Amino acid sequence: MNGMIGRKLGMTRLFDEDGRHVPVTVIEAGPCVVTQVKTAAGVDKYDAVQLGFGPLKPKNAPRPQKGHFEKAGSGPLRIVGEFTLDEGDAYVRGDRVDVSLFAGVARVDVTGVTRGFGFQGRIKRWNQGRGPASHGSKNVRMSGSTGMHTKPGRSLKNTSMAGQLGNKQETKKNLSVVRVDQERNLLLVKGSVPGSKNGIVYIRVSR
């Protein structure tokens, strides 16, 4: 299997053999439950494993979901995701997957939802400069011209303007795996990953 679901706990730092500090992100990788196995020979027509992560109160889970998770021998789970199978993998419903999946892996890709800042202006959203702040100027933080006068007479697509900042899915690729703590089920990767503390992330082995 090429990945699993985890939760971002925050950032800290470690020191390498030369005494240089390395900023790392701590991810609680699993444990995940195999809630369904899809095969190309079956109804689904492709090979994949469905994983569930994070407990959910039974009162907040619909009855069909409760039955689905009961087949895997677990209670309701909050997050469900699919991951592709590697050649030779043999998983059955109810198996547990933990951070040992990444033992010996050098680099991973981490996908998450970035922090949302709502509607922001062009200065904070695109790091643009301010207008003149003297001689009675009234456009200190206002947008200037956003298009041409007559031809084409409109604002072009992808013009840097005010709008929603953050709250979108992003993937950090080729992050170095610094440490795999199997006792505490923690994965430490070099650098930052998308999302806030306790945010859900999807970890996959880099190609």
C-alpha cells in the first residue's frame, strides 16, 4: 500500500550528527483500519484499500455507515480514504495499518487543507505593494488598474485581485522522513506540511 491517513500534531526540531537543527513536522500516522478491499476482479473493477481513521461517536454516524464499519470489526470512524495497492500486498477487512508502513521509506508526499484566512485584499493575498501614503492619496491599500483601456477592455483571467485566501487542498512533495517512532505511532518529516494543528493529512510514498 502506498499511504495512509494521519493527523498533524505540530512542529518541533531535531539535531543531526553535525549539530545542525532540522525543523520537522510531527504527524500521528494511524493507526488506520482496513474498512474495505476493492479488487479488479470484483464489482469495483480496480485494486484499492479503503482506510478509516479517527473515532466517531455512534450517535453521529448514519446507520449504513455503522453497518459498514461493523463488518471491519471497528466502531464508526471519522475519516475514510482510498489508497492504491502495491504488487504482492494482501490485506483483508479489519486489518490494522500503523506507521511501520513507512519504515525504510526515504521520502513522502503529504496532502492537507491549508489554513483559511477568509476574504483578503491584494496586499495580504498576493504580497503586493501599497499605494502612496502622502499628498492626500486615498488608495493606500486599494487596487490600481486591473486591465487595459479599450483593447481588450476587460480584466484578464488570473489577475491578482482580492479574494479567498487559503482553505484549499495542497500537497507537499518529496519530504524527507527524519524519524519513524513505532512505539508512539509518530512520523517526523523535514519541513512544514499543509494544515493547522490536529488537521487531517494524507501521507503517500513519493514516486
